[in-house]
Amino acid sequence: MSTPDWIGRSTSAFVLVVALAAGVQAQTMNPTVEGETIATPELIKAACAEGQVVYYTAQSDSDERSIIEPFEKQFPCIKVSVISAVTGRLYERILTEVQASKMQGDIVMVTDEALTQQLVDEKLVRNWAPPMAAAYPNNAKVDGFWYAGSGALMYPFYNTALVKDADKPKNWNDLLDPKWKGKLTTSPITIGGTAWVLYDFMLVVLGEDYLTRFVAQEPKLYTAYNPVVIAVARGESLVGVSAALNEYPLRVGQGAPIAPIYPPEGLPATNYPLMLLAGAPHPNAAELFGNWYLSRLGQTQLVKVRGAYSVRADVAAAPGNPPLVDIKPWNPGHAAIIKNHAALIERVTEAFGGR
């Protein structure tokens, strides 16, 4: 049975009304976020017409959904789909989509600058010049390709119930004290970019023999950061070296008996690159979303939800954390990471007996 003409005309009219409504809605949306311009009206209109952005992230799914709530309120015409996985799996997923000519992701945040460079080299990342690029320091971006949407510090921390304040390590060299032998825990270099920067820090900042002496302390190695923090909180180890993003929630959110140490030598700081994917199905929505994430409000949300530090100087630290400038964050720079990446992994893995 044929469809009556009036049904086709009604459907077409309905689609037209929806499209016009979306256009009017986009025109009324503010291109500024707390006084910071993040987009042109044209970009907002095009983003709303796409109506969706698929966000791949190595950060926690629940954290990301909390972070981006203000974005979805300001731009209700855009649905954000968050897909969370470890960096290696995200990289493999992007490659698979490209090979199948079925790109689904629009924007991605990973935790490893070496894999980031591979994405750039393979032309899987498109050029990007966000309006707030100047707010990001040179060692936290590769202009035109990626910007540190997030990041992590690696620091020592200890069990406050089992280690007296007078006995706690006060600097990196204190971790080498014989009294901590067999009572330390951390992660191997093979788990990703954050651990890579930690071990590079040991060699470059603390001295060539530091790694050897640290290995001699027989630290227990966990292939994820959460178990490191939990082991210290439970007293299974007395001192740990792990990512602040994993220590902070247990200390501040759950009241675990642990406390960080901010050594005078500084702390390894890892960038989490945020980048736009080439061939994305929703390129305008991705750009608008990425610009928002790098905005002062987006970064303030990141700090509020995750206890992370933003590299933006105009974003304050989370409650319970000292200002970033006071803790001497150290990063070797993107060029050094790419140049020394494989050699350092080999050297550290060998020092730990293949672990």
C-alpha cells in the first residue's frame, strides 16, 4: 500500500521545523565561557547542526561525565558520548576505525606523548588552533596538534598511621634509606607515559646512579596506580610512589591515612594530550568541545572533579593541594620524550630484572 502524500509532506515539514529550531537555538548560545571566548557563532551553529561529539579518553568515564556537565548545559544541542579506555586500547581502536574506513571518534585524550606522536605522524590528528592556546606553556603542547587537557604528577606518599611525621621521607634521596627496603611500592615503566616521566626524572634530575639504588630497595611493582595507593593505605607497604590522580581521591575523598610528600627537587609532571581526530564525523562539535575543555571553566572543572592540576596559570589548585608553582613540576619536553622513549624503557626494564 502506498504512503499518502500528506504523510511525506508532514514528515518533511517536521524535519524542517526541527532544523530551523536547532539553528535558532545555536544562534542564541553564548560563544563565551566566563568571559573567555571559545568559539565563533559560525562554529557553534555548525556544531549544533552535527548534534553530537564522540570523546575518547583515558580518564575515568564517571569523572569525565562530571567534568563536562557545564558544557552540556551551555550547549544542549550537542550530545557528548564518552568512551573511556586505557591509552593503548584507544590507540588501537583509532587505528582499527581508520583501517575499516569507519571513523567514529571525534576527539581524544591520551596519557602518553609517544603514542600521541605516532598519531600525529600517521596523520590521524588534524590541525587545531584553539583560542586559548597561549594559556598553555610550551612544554605542555605541540602548537597546532595537541594541548595538555589534563595531566598527572608522580610523587612519594606514606601511611600516616604507621609512619611518624618525624620519620617520613622528606626528599627523593630519603627513599633510598635502608629502613624502607622492601617497604616501598610503585609501578613499572611499561604501564605508560606517566611512569616513563618518573623514571626519566630519576636519571636526569636525581642522578645516573639513583635508579640503581632505587631498584636495590626492592620496591613492589603494580601494573596500575590504584593498587599502589591502596597498598600504602592498607599498610601493606609504608611508602609509595604513584600518580597524584590516584592518591588524591583516596586521601581527600575517602579519608585514607596517607599523605603526599613534595620533595624540594621537584616532581615529575606528565601531559595528557587532547587532540582532534582527522576524518572525524563531527569535526565542528569536536572543536567546540575541545575549546571548552581547554577553557578556564573546563580546566577548573577538571581540578574540581579529579583533584588534578591544570597547566593554566589562572586555574587554582584543588583543595588540599599546594599551588603548582610551589612544587616545581618537571617535564623533559616533548622532543626529549620522543628521542629517548624506547631506550629508557629498555634501560629501566633491564634494571628491574625484566619487570
